[in-house]
Amino acid sequence: MKKLKHEGELFKAALLAGVAYAEKRKAVEFESTDSASDKALYVYRLLVHDKVISPMPEEQVSEKTIRHRLATWHAHQLPEGHPLLG
């Protein structure tokens, strides 16, 4: 798993985009007390369910791999030349 250059920032943006996707789809309403880890896991599972991203083998699912997978997913959504892709 190759770390992305701006992986932290990409993950934060991916989490915001994923939460917006889940709430727009009316699949969930997140509370302010929900942790980023819980939100990330839910968004990952929803994106897999909707066939937006491919699933990882269950034994590889961890907070670190979910963060990386969501950051990679979001990076592919960004236009070419975006500062986070540098």
C-alpha cells in the first residue's frame, strides 16, 4: 500500500464527501458525537455496497486501510492538476 503524498488531507476531504454522499442518499444521519473512525467505516461499507469502490478482503479491513482506500477514492474524483494530487 503506497502512501499518497497528501493522504491526510485527501482522507479529510474524502470523509466529508462520503458523509455528504451517505446523507444525500438518505442512508444515514450522522451525529456530532460519531467518531471519524465510525463515519469512515460506514462510508466505506456504503461505497462497497453501492459498488462505487471494490471491497477489500475482510481480514485487511482496518482503520488504516479504510483511510487509505477512501483517500484513494477521493483522489480519483478530483480534477487533474488539483493541489492535493501534487
